[in-house]
Amino acid sequence: MENMKNTESKSAPFGADQQGKQELNSEMIERKDVKDTPFTIITIEGESFGVMGEYRVTEKYDSAVKAESEVRKVTWNRMVQVMLILGEKFKTVEDMV
């Protein structure tokens, strides 16, 4: 699990309200929700990866199909990633209250 803010990719807002294609710093960023999952596939400069919120949960792949296939796998690692992300989000919400 990797926080998007700490990746080598250029920083970009990865909010749920930013669906489709967006031009940012003359790059095309494509976002595709993975149906029936909490994941989104991000494609930048021909590389695709899965995210949950602002956290990257897969390696980079050369196609969105491979990235989607990876996030659809229900593995122990993926379950732990999701639990840690949710725990972090709940902690953030509690800190705001």
C-alpha cells in the first residue's frame, strides 16, 4: 500500500469526483471506477495502477486491463491493505472531530 502523495508519480488530486479524463500539467490522466469495488484504475503516460482513495494498492502495469484484473483478486494482502486504509481514514475523521 502506498500513499499517492509519496509516489514518484506527479502529484495529482485523485478524488472520486474527478472521473474520466483530466488534463494536468499537459499529461492525460484517466480514471476508471472498477464496478462493485472500492477501487479506481489510474492511467498516466501508458502506465496503469489501482488505487483506493489516495492510496496506490497495485504495482504499475502496461495496461488498465491488467491493473483491473489485479484489484479484482481477493487476496489476504488486498484485504489487509483495505483494512489499513479504512483504519487510516477513520483515524483522520476522528482527528477532525
